[in-house]
Amino acid sequence: MSDDYAPPTDPLKIIHQDHELLVVDKPAGLLSVPGKGEHLSDCLLARAQAVFPDALLVHRLDRDTSGVMIFAMSRHAQRHLGLQFERRQVKKAYVARVWEQVAEKTGTVDLPLIVDWPNRPLQHVNFETGKPAQTDWRVMRYEEGTTRVRLFPHTGRSHQLRVHMKEIGHPILGDPFYAEGAARGFPRMMLHAESLRLRHPDGGKGMIFKSKVPF
């Protein structure tokens, strides 16, 4: 993260809003929460609270990831949703474009992750001190020497999908941290939070929220 932070200025795109939930479509390039310093104060949380002052943080997406992000509209909803994330009851699906053709059609990456302290915020695989991290993936189609995949994380580690794809030899296109060479030369990181399935904090009804993939 550097001083060249220039987030998109698109208006807040609301997917769903009720007395307990606010679901928005996060653009790529916008922080989920404020960074350190005034120049990093513009973020999705601040923009949401400008329109909905009661909006509370539940989870985050990386700055360069787009897609479905949910806020709570009450303390009760924040606790309820927080527990669903903690207990891994929230089902998440992402779409990514990755470098080169992935040979198998489906697979699972099971590699423990932890912050790479000398190079933070980068994460890396560490079998001694890493926290468990699992991602299922499925090939959608091949596109000009790259592969479009759908990713299903079972855990929510920082940079999990990005590191897991890199570790199997298929970094996410445009990833400023983990892609190298030609794989980095894309206008944005090709990772999008496509859908989120959870239980409504008021009554427990199952709901799914979706956002169209912009790439």
C-alpha cells in the first residue's frame, strides 16, 4: 500500500438493504476499512456509513478484490453474522482468472498460511506456524492461455485465494503481490466475490446475495 491510492469514485452500489443487513457491491481498488494515514481514509465502510450511519463492519475484502460485501445494521446483526463467519457457516464463491491453463478440472488446496513478517502484508505457506487454510476450485473455462476458475474458500485467511493459486502455479492475473511478469500486467486483479450465502440475523432464513463478475 503506498501513496498512490486512487480509489474509484463510483457511487455506492446496493445489492440488498433491510433493518439488519446492508449488502453492497465493492469496486476493485477501494479499501474495505481505513488504512493508516489520512490519505487512506476513503473506504467502503466510510462510504456505507455516509449513507447508512448504523452500518457496522462484519468482514473484509482485499483492496483489489471486487464483489459482495455485507455490513450489519445493528449490534445484534453484527454478532449474529460474526458468529456465522467464525463457525464457517457462510458459504462464499469467488471467480478468478489465473495464469496459464489449469490441467485438472477440480481440486482442493490445503496449505496453512501465516503473515510473512519481513514482507507484510504478504502471507506465505508455513507448515509449522501457519493456520489451516482450505480452498476448493473448479475450472469454468479456458481463455487465451489463461483459466477462469470458481473458488470456494472453507477458511477465511488473509490473501488465502491469492496465495493458494500462486502455490499451485496459477497466480491470479493482475495480482500486485503474488503474480510476476506477464501475469501481473492486467488492469486490475482478476478476483471477484461472486456470491455469499448466509442466514438472516432476524429469523435465520437462508439468503444468497450475488454480484455479476465485471471481467
